[in-house]
Amino acid sequence: MAEPLSPQGLPGDVVPLAASGYFHAYTLVGVITAAGVLFVAFAFAAGRLLRPVVPTREKFLTYECGVDPVGEGWAHTQVRYYVYAFLYVIFAVDSIFLFPWATVFAAPGYGATTLVEMFVFLGFLAIGLLYAWKKGVLEWT
């Protein structure tokens, strides 16, 4: 005759350890993370111990692309470069948003809603671009 089953479907007095498999997965992740941290720490420590330390006057000078430092350390940077970079980021995000929108737009039943949402989104971008153009930010000279 077969042994009676517990409510969990296990024979006899065996208690299921469902949590042990769950925590085992995290233990494995923890061990791999600890090994990675120890590897990096060992590499930094070995580099610190093996490198030559010979401080000279030249090593304490500021190095800028092979050019000897002359004059003050203060340099003016034109704001327009940052503005163009910011406008690029805005329109790059816009183009990234267009791809998932196109897939949802093609799905049945979502065409009109997604079309209105996209025109609202493009409207906000157009207002921002119009504001930048009116302020003269897009003028290079």
C-alpha cells in the first residue's frame, strides 16, 4: 500500500522547502557579485602595489592634449553648443518615441487615439522649437 500524501502532495512528513529554491537563486547572485567585487578590489590593489611611484615636477603639471598649459585656467565656452546639444537630445527622444507609436498605431482599434496623442506630443515639441527660434537661440552668429 502506498504511503499517505500530505496536503502538498508529498509523501509522509516531508515539508516543502519552496523558499529554499527562491533564496538559492539569490545566494548564487550574491556569490557571483561578491566574486566580482573581490576581483576588482584585487586588481586595484595589485596595480597600486606594482606601479612605480616617482613623483616629478612635470607629473604635477596640468596636461591638456599634449599642449603645455599657458595662461589662466579659465576659458569661456559658448552656450550655443549646449543649446544645440539639448535640442538634439529632445529630437532624439522624439524619434525614439515614434517607433513604438508606429507599432501601436498599426494595431486595430488604437489608430485615432494614438494619432491624437502623437499630435499633442509633436505640438509640445513644436512649441518648444518655436520658442527657441523666437528667442534667437538657433542663430549661429
